[in-house]
Amino acid sequence: MASMDPTDDDRFACDERFPTAQVLRLTRQAIAARRLDLSGLRVLTEAGVGYHRAAAVLAALAGAAEVYAVSRDSARTARRDAEAQTEHLARAAEVLRRVRLVPTRLHAPLAEVDVVTDLPGVRPIDESILRNLSGTAVVTLMHGVANWRPADVDIPGCRRSGIAVAGLDEEAVGLLRYAPLTVLHALGELGVEAAGGVVAVAGAGRRYPYVVRALAQLGTRVLVAAPESAGRVGLYGGEKIGDALAEPSALGRLAEADALVLAPELPEERLLGPGTPLDAGAVAQTALHLAVVCDGAEAEARALAEAGLRVWPSRRAGAAAVDDLLPRPVIETLAAGLKVGEVMARARRAGSSAVAAEQAAAAEAHAELPPKDAAAVRR
């Protein structure tokens, strides 16, 4: 696998091109805002690329006694790049002595770890990890319960082992306000001027209203296919055209739009394409001029591109561009997720049960608790 070339993008640089001073400034601000205090705790997290290199450094700056940072070769990056970029920021922050790069998650001293994050370098959090953790260790789902997949974190296994596990309520801590950033970036990449234009948005759940509001505030006419009332959609600044994109009333209105934004509730949820009532070819036949932003399943993007539509992200844009555009959203997510872990770990160390620790996190750190019957949930 080819590693990510740092000359392609300043976000992946290990020299003066990377905005080190600004990233560290934002990191310290996020720690202060969340009152994050990891002193005396040991954290297992990822060595990341781009702005995600801040994961281990943020934990160390918050006072963690030791931070074990792990990465692996994947489709989006090489392990050596993640290690080099994490080390670069840790050295600049003067916390390198407390950030230990480990070759795999199983090389970390798991019996000493207090907080385990479910970031890509650490996953999967399965029996091979759980059986080696201490009885008071906790697992934090850094992107919330909605993004949890059983293949990533064995929640039933956590419960059998008495390990507290909770996720971040992204809306409660204000992170969903960043949802429009990716959409606005993508529209620009596709050559669509949102201000004064017409954009159709299809979605559901808590995320899509933020996209609708942001577009409407720019002066965009926003056509919305969502299962909420026309009155509610109007409050967001949109015009309801149907409950779902597959409805003839909604599909027929796509010809009016310059672009279509797919904003599903869950990351892998499909709004069109295989397994849904709407074929990508039908969208292309209705409005071949559309530029489409896929803020969800990669299968949608492939199907739409094959149908002849302009799509973001393209294979050229790469997955890293989706969630690594700007440092603040990444850093605030890391700080808020680690706060959930801190509260649970402190509670467990004080003698609370795993359930009580999870409830403490919900009360003090805006945590979401996984479903009680997690084994029955499928993503």
C-alpha cells in the first residue's frame, strides 16, 4: 500500500507547513472548555494522520500519565505516516515522553489502561483486548452510539467483563453544528455556488437540519425530502418535497436543483442505490446535471458516479477529506469523547459499578448509553 505523500496536502506535513501552533492552541482551548483532566489515567488511543494526530497529544496535554498510540496500515494511510505525524505534534507539544507509539493495540500494557477509545487505530475492541483490561477500565465511543458497529466494539463483551462503555452525544455537546462544513466544501469542489442556488437535501435524524439551516442562511433555496412535517422543515429554512427521495413527488423536483445532498441519519444508511427503492440511474435520468454530495455510504457515491453524475467524494478526493477538513471539529470531538472516558474511569476507580459509571457520564459529560440489548442491534 502506498503511504500518504505529505507533499500533497499541508494537513499531512511534518514541517512548518502544518499549522502546529494553531492546532495546539485549539487543543488547549478544547481541554479547558471540557474541563478535561486525565491526570493519573492511562489512555489507549490512535496514532492518526492529518488533524487526527491530535488524539494522543490531546490526552497527554490533559495530563494523562501515559498515552499508548497505535495505528495500522489501511486503505487511507500507512502506519509509518501516522506514527511520524503523531510524533511530530507530540514533540512540538513537549509531551513526547508520555506518548508511547506501540506497533499494535495488543503491544500496549492493557492491564494498566484506564480509558480505551474506539478510534480506527485501536479497533476492533474485541475479546483479545477485553480479556486483558483491568476490571476498572472503560471504553468510550468517540463518535457516538449512532456510529457504533458491533464489528468495531463488542459491547456485549464489555458488559460481560464489567467494563463501562458509553458514547458521545454529538448534538448535546454542539458538534453537529460542524455538519454543514463538509457539505459546503463539497459543493465548492463540485463547482456549485450555494448562495442563490437551489439544493435538494435528503435525510433524516438529527444531522440534516443543520445542513438545511446553513444552506438557507446562505440564501440557498433548499428542497427537502425528509420524514418530518412541512412546518418543521420550514422552521429549518427548507421546502418539503416529500418524505423520502424515492417518492415521485420528490424525485420529480430534482430537475429544479443544482445539487443534491444525501445526509442520512446513520453513516452506512443508504438513501438510494442497491437495497433501496430508488435506483441511481433514475436520479440521473431525471436530472443528469446534478452534482451530488454523499455524506454517507460509499456505495451511493459509486452508484451515482457510474450513472454519469458528478459526485463528491470522488475516488480522487479520498476518504480523508470527509472528516479531516478543519482542525476544530476534530479536536473538539476528541476532547468531548475523552471527557466521557474520564468521568467513567474516575467513577470506576472510586468503586462505582460499570452501570453507575455510565450513568455518571450521561449526567456529567453528555454521554449516550448503548442500547441495553446491544447484541440485537445490527448496523
